[in-house]
Amino acid sequence: MGPLDGIKVIDISTIVSGPLAASMLGDQGAEVIKIEPPLKGENARDHGPIKGDTGAIFAAVNRSKKSLALDLKKESSKEIIYKLIEETDVIIDNFRPGTLKRLGLDYENLKKHNTKIIQISITGYGESGPYSKRRVYDPLIQATAGITDAQAYEGEPHFMKTLLCDKVTSLTAAQAITSALYAREKNSVGQRITLSMIDAALYFMWCDSMYNFTWLGDDWSPIPNIADFYKPAKTKDGYVTIVSVNEGEFEGAIKAINREDLLMDERFSTTENRFKNSVEMQRILSEEYSKFTSEDLIKRMENNDVPVARLNTREEVLTDPQVLNNKSIIKISSNGKEVMQGPKAPAYFLGTKCEKPFFMPLLGEHSAEILKELGFSEDEINDFIDENVIRGEKFD
């Protein structure tokens, strides 16, 4: 049933950074209960192309979950959430600082009901400081963390055309949660984890995009950014990507295009010199690459053991031979009908195999079921529905 079988997770986060982390835990066997407002659900339900009444973004980051539609702002919801906390291992939120305390869900309060609870709180900029109260979305973190500068072209900054910081934060959150679960196995005590998107982004960026800010002192010299070498190679009929980092790969790439004379050019004779003269080197190589078709250039590079890949469009990704070989894209069913596709869980556990991810929940789909498991009577559940504390199917 997956390595996290037996772990229960409450997800009260929204959009991507928290929900994707929770979905990853669900894919790995945890029981994940998503809590969202009962009237219309969370904002991401209408993000992306709509099928039925649900956006693709919500469906992608909320698979492998149950839905409890609960109004956390109502005082009577406390009876439900605290009872749920008693048997929960992890709770995930991504509210602005101060929100949890207003809802009665701050860690000091939660651990009164469960000393083993692990709470992870994701923020944009942290819980204190000049930006901490700001509303935050992915592009803002890209801007602050220098990612837009790292993507600059001809002096003009650019955004990564993906929710990079949200997703990096999700990955970091999921890893932190499993670390906290491991620590709890040793000392039987839960803890609170704080995680900011800006810190996750800087950690992600540092080793390459910020390497000119790594060494202190004056006994070193800055070099061009490594990404300056990463430029699609235009061919006669398309584009490929060629990355030659070490001496052997560079030599192989030069041989593949019949320009061994460049090996004797002092500007490109060492890795350090190639970094210093990367712009000129790329100009020369680009001119040579354009003399070949994509297929021919790929074969030449492969024959010389040079890392190379065809540039797929997003549509072509779905039919790429390696993607098909890995069965990387899976179909997900609802009511016996395949309704969506998405990536399989990337980590494959041979000893604790995971079930196939299941379709995202309808709003309030499991509300009555969850409350009944908590010990509430059918009459009590019906009363909660009548009072709009929860959304769900009433019992007859």
C-alpha cells in the first residue's frame, strides 16, 4: 500500500505549494484528507482548463486525497477538527502568518489534542520580516530569489514559464515531513516545521545560479554563469540540446562536427578557458550545428558519447520513446472511466509498492464518511450539514 501506509495527513493548504506536497504523500500510501470551504471549495478548483466544474491544476495536485468540506471559521467546526487532529500524524498549511492562531490551529493549540502531531506551515517569505505579511504567488518569489535575473536574455529578465518555486517548495515540504516522521519514530514527539518559499528557492538556486556568490575573500575569480552554456542548438530542421561539461565530452562534440582544430585554440583549450570565452565558443558552435539535421547531429553526438537530446514540444513529450518506455504518463479513472492523465509517482518503491494514484475528490465527497469514522452520529452529521458547517450527503 506504499511506504506511508498508516499515516494520516490533513491538508488545509491551497493552490499548489501545500496541496502538491500532500498529494505526493497520498501517492506514497498516506491517507490524505483535504479540508476546504464548503460553499465553493478552494480557489484552485477553477484554475486551468475546466472539465465539468474542476480545473486541471486542482485535479493534478489533489489526486490521492479525500475531501472534507468544512468551514474552519465557524466555532462549531472546532469539535470536528480537534477530534480529527487526535488521530492525525501531519497537518499541512500555507496561510499567511497569524491566520492559524485566529482559526485555533496554531501548534501550541494542536499539540494539546495530539502531542505527536507534525505541523508544517508554508509561507512565502517567512513568519517575520518586512515581506512576511504580503500575499505571495510564485512569480514574486522568482523575482526576489534572483531567478528572473538568472533567466535574463540580452539584459532583460524573464520568468521561468512554470510554477517553479511552488513546486520546489512542495518537494522540500514532502521531504521535511518524512524527516519529521522519522524523528518521531525515535522520540515519540511531534514538532512544528516552518518552510518559506524564498528559502526553498534559494536552496534550489544556489549551487549553479549563485556560484559566483559562494566563495568569500579575494583569492578567487568569478566566471560566467554555467547556464550560459545551455542554449538550444539550432539545426537545419529544428533544435537539439548538447551539453559537454568535461574534457572528454567537449572533445567528442568537436569531433562530431569535424572541428578538431578548436581543440588547439587557446580560448577553448581548458574548461576554465571555455567558461571565460563561453559567448564566443557558443557563437562558433551554433554556426557549425546549423549545418546538420537534428537526426544527423544527434547520431554524431551519440557516436562520440556526448550528452544530447531532441527538444520536444510539450505535445511530443507524451510520445517520446523513453517516456513511453518508462510508462511515465498514467491514466486516472473516475467511476470506471478514464478522465485524466498525469505523471506517475516518480519514486518506485520495490519493497513497499504504491497503489495507482486515484482521482481528485469532489468537494465534500467524503465529509459524512470521515465524520462517521470519528464517531459522530448520523443526526449530528445531518445537523452540521444543515448549519453549513460541512458539505456532504445527508443521511436519511
